[in-house]
Amino acid sequence: MDFPHWAPKELVERYHVIAAGDLTTEEEEFRAAFERVLLSPALRKTWEALARSSADSEKQDAADAHTVRRSNAVRRSGAWHVLRRAEICLDEWRNTPKKTRSEVAEQLDRIEHGARNLAVALSELSHDPLYLQWHRLLSQEETDAVIRAFHPDLVAAFTRRPMHSTNAPIQALDAILPSLSTLLLRLADLANDADRDRPRDLPRKMHGDGAQRTYFIKVIGTEFFMWGVKTPSDIAAFCSLFLDDLDITSDLVRKQLPEDFTQSKS
């Protein structure tokens, strides 16, 4: 397939890689979305704006001593970054349990109380190392992977035993990592601090007809904002083409995103 000259080169290359393979149903949907966003003249200015934003970001990184070491793979063009995020977004939605706000809050409460209770139970058995040693929770394959990852000097520092000693890597693992009860208490704190009002980006009506559309606009709109593209019409055009959904308009984007995300009236 031939694409217009303004279509981002890295996206065209990625399209041909995807199209060349045996595609699953989800991959076929993504390939079709690729075609829509790469062939639409409505996105030409959007791709150009993302390219400029990406170039500006790379220049800024090059001038920043703290970010010079960043991998070039992370700083690829905004066009590919946004499209990749769109692909991930659809996967996230398919795999996200469709919980209401009250259901999420209830589950977080159960996690917090359950983690604290289990932490207390473990601490009361601290005299018996059977209940606190990390390596007993690992499969043999996972244990072997840990052993391969350890550097001999690190093992020696924590165990005063050479790497070839049978139990040395395992003892080093147990010495480095915090106890299970400590991690459970941290998990309880995380659950307690979590936002019980509404998970970020999730629509209020998780089972509504437009729930996926709302989620997609919120996630992709945020990505566009990060790359300096804040025009509602640009965001609406991308989301509409990608999802093949003609009901996504500039007005809908304004309703779904914070006001400071959509500064333009176009």
C-alpha cells in the first residue's frame, strides 16, 4: 500500500512489518486503524505538529546534561509514541476489569485490611524462618534466574561465601529484600492512599455504550497534550479515525478532557 508523503516514515515502516505477518483479530483491527490514520489528510497537520514537538524535545534533551544518557528508543518521534500508546490503550481497555467507583473502593479496602492482617500473622511467626524466607515463594526456574542475575561480589558481600556455594545466592536474596510482612504493610499503605473517587482515565459509567470511547479520548488526549498538540479538532480526528467512530467530535473531546488540555476553540 502506498501512503502519502507526509505520513510519518517510522509509522509506515511499522505498518508494513505488521501487515506482513499472520494477524490475529486484534492485530487486524490495529492494522486497519493504521491505514485510517496514515491515509487521512485530516491528520497531516497533526503529524507535522508531533514531529516538530519530538524534534524540540530531542534538542532539549541533548542540551540537558541529566538526560543525555536517555535511550534514543525512548525519544522516538511523537507520531510513533502516540500511535503506540493508542495500541496499548485498546489492550488496556480489553483487559481492564469493568469496575464501578464503589467496587474499586471496596476492593482497595479489602486489600488494605487483608494485607495488614496477613502482615501481623507473619510477624507473629517470625521465630520460624520458614514463613519469612523469600526464596520459598519462588519456583525453581525463578530461583535459577535470580542466581544467574547475582554478581559473585554481591553474593560474597552479603553472605561471606563464594558464588559457587550452593545456598549463597539464595541467602543473599533473603538478606537484600525486605521481609514479606514489611512489604505487606507497604501494600496496605498503598491501598489506603489510592484514589477511591475514580481511577485515572476510567469513565464514570464503565458499562456504558461510550465507555471505551471515553477512556480512549482521555488517554490519547493526555498523550497529545504531553507532545504539545492541544487542539480538540486534532485529537478528535485521530481518535475518530483510529476507532472508526464518527461520533467523536471536537465538542466531545472538550467535555472529556480538562479545560487546560484543550486551549484552542477549533
